[in-house]
Amino acid sequence: MQLVLSTNYLNTYLHQDYNILYSEWTESASKMSREEFKQHIVDFLERIKKYRVRGFLTNSQRGHFTMDVSVQEWHDKEIAPHYIANGLKKIGFVLPEKDFFAAISLQQTFDETHAQQLQTKFFNTVDDAMNWIKD
């Protein structure tokens, strides 16, 4: 895997064998501001466009930003349509182990109108998620 984005909150890798992006959020991701989170998502979207991947897997076991309703709606209106337009087929999430609210916010984000057009699943382990996304 090739590292394609690295910050204090997130590391993203291109997994060429499966044609996906694999991201790991750090424990400090829960302390991000709303604007920092949005900028990370925009930067991530640029990697999707650049590498033309068919999906992504996000590992949030160690942490994730808790998205309030306004961020969830922003994601659905401003980001999810770009996922669709760029040919994403599968999106997998390994849910945060210790942050129930962050886990729920992830699930709610992908229940929004545009995001429902994407094949999205939530997992408890990276192995289960990787087995699903590589098919």
C-alpha cells in the first residue's frame, strides 16, 4: 500500500491490489473542529478523484469525529454526489470501539438521501471489512 495522505488525524493509503483507498483515523480525530473535519473530507475526495478507486475502507476503531446533523447534511449534499459521480461502488467502515456517538453519526451520515445510492456496510473488524470490499 502507498501512503497518499497523512495528517495528525488521518492516514490514507492506496491499495492498488483492490483498487481502494484505506484510511485510518487516529485517536485525536475526535478532537477535530468541524472545519478541520470538512477539510479532511475534501482532501480525501481529491484522492478519490486522482486515483479513480472503486471504493474505500475507513478504519475508525481508534477514533472518529462525531458528525452533527449539519455536517451529515453537508456530507450528503456536497460530498456523496462526488462519490457517485466518480464511480465509487463500495464504502466500508470499521466502527469506533469506544465512541458510540461517533459510530451512530457515521451510520446516520450514510442514511442520508444521496449516500443511500452507495453500497455501504459497517463492520467491527478490519478483516471482515477487507473481505467484503475486495469482492
